Amino acid sequence: MRARVIEERCVGCGACISVCPQRAIEMVGKKNIEKIEGKIDELIERISKIRREM
């Protein structure tokens, strides 16, 4: 079985690193921080939209 990243579901938190039995996952570079920030921005926008619709 080969590991793969599902980009839409990855938030860049790194939780997968500690649970990988083969130690085959690593996080590289600043891209992860930017990805997390992007996901946070998406969530904030969703929350704002839901509140406007209430």
C-alpha cells in the first residue's frame, strides 16, 4: 500500500507524521504554514456566511 495525501482534506497540521508506522511522512517548508492559514481563512469566511444567513 502506498501513502498519499488528499490535498482537499490536508490542513497541514502534521498529525499524520506521528502515526505513520513507516516514518515515511515529513512536512517541508513554509508552505504548510501558508496552507493552514488558508484553511483558517476559508473557515472564517464560512462562519461569517452562516452568521449572515441566520
